Amino acid sequence: MNTSRSLLWQIVLILVIIAVCVFPFYWMVTTSLKTQIVALEAPPVWLFEPTLQNYREALFEDAVLRTLINSLIIAVCTTALALLLGVPAAFALARFEFRGKKDLWFWFITNRMVSPIVLALPFFLIARSLNLLDKHITLILIYLTFNLPIVIWIVTDQFRGIPYDLDEAARLEGASQFTIMRKICLPLAMPGVAVSAIFSFIFSWNELMFGLILTRTEAKTAPAMAVSFMEGYNLPYGKIMATSTLIVIPVLIFALIASKQLVRGLTMGAVK
Amino acid sequence: MRAQVSRRTIFAFIGPAVFGLAIVGIAPLLYAGWTSLHFFNLTKLKRIKFIGLENYWSVLTDEVFWQAMGRTFFLLCTALPLQIALGLGIALILHKPGLGLLKTLARLSLVLPMATTYAVVGLLGQVMFNQKFGVVNQLMGGANVNWIGDPTNAFAMIIFWDVWQWTPFVALVLLAGLTMVPGEVEEAARLETKSWWVVLRHVQLPFLLPGLVAVLILRTADTLKLFDMVFTLTRGGPGSSTEFISLMIQRVGFRGFDQGLASAQAIILLIITIVLAQIYIRVFYKEV
């Protein structure tokens, strides 16, 4: 009797948790399917005839499609670059002993903590004088400030879990450290590399402030585009929610794929 | 047994990353340091001149700066306890045995808020908290609360979204901690006492501490960084009621065009961040 009641409570509470997490997404998607007239009805309506008008307008008339492609290019390139620079560094941190290792570690921690606005001011001035405003490469490089630390962090953690015996055997065969990393450790570290790539992609894709400050039209990112609909009166709410939905879907899919490692990655390995 | 390798090899592995991060992470800071020592207004670029520490003096004696700082820590001190309390509750509910499928579903739903684009959370806030056609007022039984236009309500709304987005994260961190408790220890404790509180306090808490420390550090950092969600939701308004530190610096630098002053503010924020990071790491992360 007592246990069945507590079980019932548990079920109810879990359903509440799920509802609270999911409801804003439900509201976002349904609003994106409303015409402007339906969207502005007060109180809001829950049942209506859905239309894809907002998606059509957003994607093809307002060039949201292009900003999505920009975001994709930038997120993929910065992730690739972060892996290229970060994986060897992670290998060194996991495998070699050298002076200043702790300081390097601390530098990475603070990099994760520094507010991006601190970098945005000088980056704007530098980009302006080098004629790099509104270019993809600018965002690709600046996103390294948060992607590189996270890649190094997660991959170092992964490399540490690989037994040394394997290295030892390979070295006796005469393999260089680079070969050991590429041929032996990297294949075993692939799960960590994949998770760090997903993280790097999500963070870059989600970023707004640098996109807002450093791009205008050519390299404009999707979040910056969504924000630009917020100007003036009579805001196109349906279109804003359609754009939001298009932005959010890919990251949610990636997050679900990496859901098991998400917590560990976000806490930089503090929680196993 | 670590490999003995030459300095050259070490440099070849680690050099590119250090070099890359130095270019994008340190060079701009040096430039910000230079800017902060100058009168540097984007609308009066012909009149850039060295003024020493004057900008720093302006910031340190500027009430608006310290109010924004205070607001930022007030947000942290209200949202974080809520996130920890609710997160712990959720973790304990999901830690109870049984209901496999439903719990998996819950765990997947918890992943969604924290991955959501911050800017989109702000835009969603605009739609859901609208006074006239917002669903929040409707769900509150047809209330007529002005969320976005009233200073106190706007702040409450920011707290709500911060809690919505990051409680799941806290919950999953604590849940991971709970599963670290050895099963037989927990069972033995439950035979001894019926009180969940005693079990939590004496058996589970030690396993939760590392996660709680990580949450404290990350939430502090993220609150100091908070920009996207507030910018899309209230732009710091009404008035300056939700103008947190990162928003304020952005306003001074890009809407007020005073790059010199904004750079000084940014450098002071950077120093505060580094001091906080040092304290946190000294106090909590001794083992690192």
C-alpha cells in the first residue's frame, strides 16, 4: 500500500520533470506553425491549423538558410582546427613529463572561465583594422578560445585511460611518439575525440555574441539572424520561432547522441 | 612509467596549441590592456590619446559598474541554490530503483535544456512571457503579469530561465554522484535508518561533493559570462534592472562606443575572474 503510493508519486514527479523540460520546445514548434494572426491571439490558442509558411519565408525570403550554412561552415571548421591543434597537445599532457605542465593546466581552466566580452572588445578592433570583419575565418579562429581548451581537456582525460604497456611495446619496435599517438592511442581514444568534437560543434553553433559583433551579412550566423528579427514593432513571432527551431534541432540531436558523456564533458571530467 | 622524450618532441606536440591559444586568447588581452590606458572612442578615432589609469579610476568609482557586478552575484546567489535544491530532488527521484524506461526518458529530456542555444532561450522567453499572448500568463489562470516590462518581474524571468536551463545539468551531475555510492553501503544504511535525510547526509553527500564543487565553479563562470539569453530577452532592461556585467561592458563598448572605458571594465572583470578561479582551485581542487 505504502510502496504503491510512493511509486505513484515517483511516476507523477518524473512526468512533471519531463513536461517542464520539454514544454518550451513544444511551444516553440507550435508557435512556428502559426500564422501571425493566430500567434498574436490572446489568450494563446492550443489548437489551430498548422502552416509551414513561416519556414518558407524564413528559409528562402529572409536568407536564414544562408546563415545556417554560415553557422555550419564555421562550426565544422573551428572544430576541425581545434582537434588538429588539441589532440597532439592532449597526448603530450597525458604522456610526457615536463616543466610548466601545471601552469598550462591552469591557463586552460581560466580560459574556460573568462567572459567572452573581455575578448570581444579587442577582437573587434583588431578585426576592423585587419579588414577581417564579417569573414568566416574570424569566427573560426575566435571560437578556438573555448573549443581548444575543451578538446584538450576531454582528450587528455581519454588518453590517460589508455595503458602505457602499448606505448612501451611500440617504442621497443622503434616507433616514434607521433606514430604511437596516431597508430595506437588515437584509435583507442576515438570516443573521447568524438565527444569533444560534438561539444565543440554545439558551443560554436550556439554562440551569439561574437557572431553579433563580428559579422554583418556575408558571414552572419543563424543565432545573430534570429536576433535581427527582433527589431521594430509587430515582431514576426512565428518566423522567429521557426528560425529558432531550425537552429535548435541539430544541437538537440547531437546532445542526445552524446547524452551519456555530456555531464562528464561539461564538468571537464570532475564527475565520472 | 612515463616516456622520457626530448624537449623538441614535447614542443612539436604542444607548441601549435599553445601558439594558437596565445594568438586568439592572449594577444587580444594585451591589446585590451593597451586600449584601456587610452581615451579610445569609436566615434572619435582621431583623438585617441594616452590617459594612464584614468579609465580604471572611472570604473572603480563608477556606481553603475558595481551595481552590474552586484546584480550578477545576486543572480548567482538566487539561481544557484534553487538549481542545487531542485537538482538534488530530481537526482534522488531518478536514483530510486524501478521504472527503467520512464527514467531513461526523463534523463534524455534533461539533456535538452542545457544544449539549447542561449539566444533561442531568450527568444522563447519573449514569446512565452508576453503579457498579452504569452502562455505563461495563461497557465497562471489568465493572470495579467507584465513580465518583460517590470524590473522585478524581468529579473524573476531571467532567474526562471537560468533555473530551467541549468537545473537539469545539476541534476545529472548529482545523479552521477549518487550512482557512485557502492550499492551494499547504501543498502546497509537503509537497513539502519528510515530517514532519507540521514542517508543523504552521511552516506551519499561525500560522493556528491566533487560534483557540487564543479557546479559551483562552472555556474560562477557562466553567470559572469551570461550574455546571449539576457540580450535576446530584455537587452538588460527595463532600465538597467537585468543589466549583468557582460551586458554592461558590451553596452559601454559597442553602444556607447567608449572602447577605452569598456576595456578597463573588461580587464577588471578578468582580474576578478582569475582571482575567483584561483580561490576556487586552491580551496576545492587541491588534488589537481
